[in-house]
Amino acid sequence: MTIQASITVLLVGIAILGFLLGLFYLKDRLQSPTLARLAHSELLMRFTVIAAALIVVGILLLFNKLVS
């Protein structure tokens, strides 16, 4: 895997996490019950875990390429 692919995995994880954090910000800012239900749904909790995993994998792959 190239360095570019490692950075892509890392950036995709950061983008997903940024989207989820933005959703929580909008939920608090707009005080919308619909956004509150969406923000606390099980699907978004799974997306959070996926985003965190992508970030960790991206960092590990990038670190592996830089060390070797």
C-alpha cells in the first residue's frame, strides 16, 4: 500500500468523524428533535466506530511506510 493510500484512509476517517461532530453541533445549536434522534441513533454510533478504526489504520499504515 502506498503512502497516498494510507493518507486517503486517514482522511476518510477524519471526514466521517468531522461530519458526525458537525451533526452533534447542529443538534445542539438548532435544538431539533429530529437531529437529536438521528445523532443518537445506533447507525451513527457504528459510523463513529468505523471512523475511529479508519483513523487508527491510516496512522498505522502511514507510520509503517515512513519507518520502512
